[in-house]
Amino acid sequence: MKRLTILGATGSVGASTLDLVARNPDRFSVTALTAGKDWRRLAELARTFRPDHVVIADEAAFADLAEALAGEPVTVSAGAAALAAVAREPADLVVAAIVGAAGLPPTLAAVEAGIPVALANKEALVCAGSLMTAAAARTGAALLPIDSEHNAIFQVLEDRSRVSRIVLTASGGPFRQMPREAMAAVTPAQAVKHPTWSMGAKISIDSATLMNKGLELIEAWHLFGVRPDQLGVLVHPQSLVHGLVEYVDGSVLAQLGPADMRVPIAHALAWPERIATPVERLDLAKIGRLEFEEPDRERFPALALAEAALAEGQCRPCVLNAANEVAVAAFLEGRIGFLEIAAVVAATLEAMDSRCPESLADVFETDARARAVAQQYVTRVKQSSFAGQRAAG
Ligand code: NAD
Ligand code: MG
């Protein structure tokens, strides 16, 4: 029996994980479940999956959650410190499925406690990947990627020293074929409608800007230890080939599967074994052909910004991520337009001197400063012609 702690249990990855847990009651049990704000859903999940602990990040929701679970055999706590503490509780695997840099402290806490981590929370790696991989090397905690592309690479990676290139595929998002001018008017509802995957709002917007693929390049760099110039992106609108590894002899190994997150999650949960999933099977004869194209960095500048941050290293990815979190939230709230997401990130990167080495204190400090700078640009976008200037530049 594998005992699981699921950080971010009420989200999209959390739901797919719990679906697999429910289908495999002989294999998995739940030690702890956490959520950001949604105490009702967390209470429901606690009644179904019977964890020992639940934690809600939002302290204002503690009283409601505690009342909803009164009399149940579960400890209830709230706040950031409780979140990190529960991640250290004995478990066989921590599923890191919080969205954003908020997931960094508990995810790092699990790794530091030597607990294997099934990692969906890419922002944690983008912000503090060197700290995370160093802690994993020190404690021996495995980092098992859940992100579909990285899980694909993990499945086909043999001898790292013989790898010549790693390629992540991207669906291209809902605006793959849209002229840049038309993107100025797209709404949050259009942007979250992903063509092939069903996911949380933030990653769906990141997929529409291609920032998601940029974050994933940084994630891959930390996970697989290749040089930045060995990492590539290929647009593959069907989302059936998830990642490819080219070796020095010219062989290319790829992983294919339906666009259902339960496939990579099942792989990470059961690793090094495999479990059955109920997902639709690939019918390649019916699909007929697989399509690929180059990404367009002019229409999707977020990808180029992330590639530059990866090449510059140090705290640049942390700035990129923080500014992007602020900009995506502002877009979802209708405060800035779609094109201004990358513009706010670019302006924040330009404004900030952030070539500090990566320590946890640096990461938190840089993250907070970058959020403040990005907020200023968000406000400026609303008030002035900043948007037009940035879009034209
Ligand atoms: P989601 O928005 O659906 O769920 C996020 C979860 O995090 C929820 O449980 C929420 O309550 C919790 N949360 C949010 N803010 C929090 C905070 N400040 N403190 C503590 N908890 C907080 O997101 P998702 O789509 O499930 O994505 C989760 C992570 O997995 C992201 O990093 C995303 O990039 C990555 N990922 C998701 C998918 C997918 O298919 N959804 C695929 C690959 C990678
Ligand atoms: Mg992905």
C-alpha cells in the first residue's frame, strides 16, 4: 500500500490523481489532502478518502473546514506553515499539484524530508530548481515528473550522457493559427478553452501564450541535466506525442498516449511499476497522420522570454514566473488584455536586476519584488498607452 499526500487535491491534477486512487483502493491510501481556499470540496474529499490530515492554505477558511469535519477522525489545520509541516509527515509519495510558486515551500519540505515527489507544480522547479534537485540528491528523494512532456521524457530516457537533444511538444493552444492583432481582443473564456487538454485556469492561459512551454523548458533543464541548447520545442496540435529524446546515434525515442493526465499521473504514482487506467486507447490508423510545426516566437513572445531567462539563469526564471503569475491573474480578472501578459513579463524582466545566485531567501525576495514590479505594470497598462507601446515593441 502506497500512502499518498496530495498537495492541491481540489484542483485538476488533484482530481485526476484521486480518480486513480479511487480505482486502486488496494494500492493507494491517502495520508493528507490540502487545498488553497475551497474548504467545501476539501471536506467532501476528506469524507470520501479518509486522510489523517487536511490542510487549507487560506487561514480564513479554517473555522468552516473544522466545523464541516467535526467528529471525523482527521486533524484539520490551516496556513502556510501547516502546509509545509504536512508535506513532511511520513508518506510514501507526495503529489505536488499546487499551482504557482505557492507550491514551492511544501514541495521543497517533502524533498528535504526525503519523501519521493510526483511533481506537477512546475513553477516550484522554475523558481528554485537548483535547490530542489540539490535537496533531492542529498536526501535521495525521487522527483517523478507528472507534467505530460516530462513524464514522457522520463519514460524514454536511457543514458543521459548519450542524449543529443530533448524535445517537448506543445499543442499550440487555442490561438495557434490566430493573427497577433486578433489576439488583442480574446477573452479569458476563449483563452482557457484548451483544444486538447482539460486543465486549471492558470496553466490553460499559459498554454495559450506558450509561456507554459517556456516554463517547461526550464523544468526540463532542472530535471534532465542537459544544456539549454539541447532542449527544443515542437508544436504538435494533436497532443499525442508528448516528448522525444534524440540520442547520439540518431535514434529518437518518443512516448505517445491520449491527452489525458491520468496516463502520466498513473505512471508517477505506480513507478517503478505500471497500473491500468480507463483512458481511451490510441488508434493510430484512425488518426492517420501526426502533425508537427515550428513554434512562432513572434506571435508568442512569452516562449522567447522564457528561453532567454533559462539561458541567463540564476534568479531570472523566478522573475519570469512571478511576473507571469501576476499578469495571468490580471488577465483572468479582466484587468489587462491577452497580449499584455507577455508585455508585463517582458517589462518586469527589463526593470529588474535579478542576477542573484539561487538561495531560498533570494528566491522568496526576488519573487516578492518581481510581483510588486509586475503589479505596477499591470496598473500602468490599465491607465495608459503602455499596452500599445509594448505590443508594438
Ligand atoms: P488547479 O488550479 O486546477 O488546482 C490548483 C490546486 O492548488 C488547487 O487544489 C488549489 O486549491 C491549490 N492552490 C491554489 N493556490 C494555492 C495556494 N496559494 N496555496 C496552497 N494551495 C493553493 O491547477 P492544476 O491545473 O491542477 O495545476 C496544478 C499544477 O500542475 C500547476 O503547476 C500546473 O502547471 C501543473 N500541471 C497541470 C496539468 C493539468 O492538466 N491540469 C498538466 C501539467 C502540469
Ligand atoms: Mg505539460
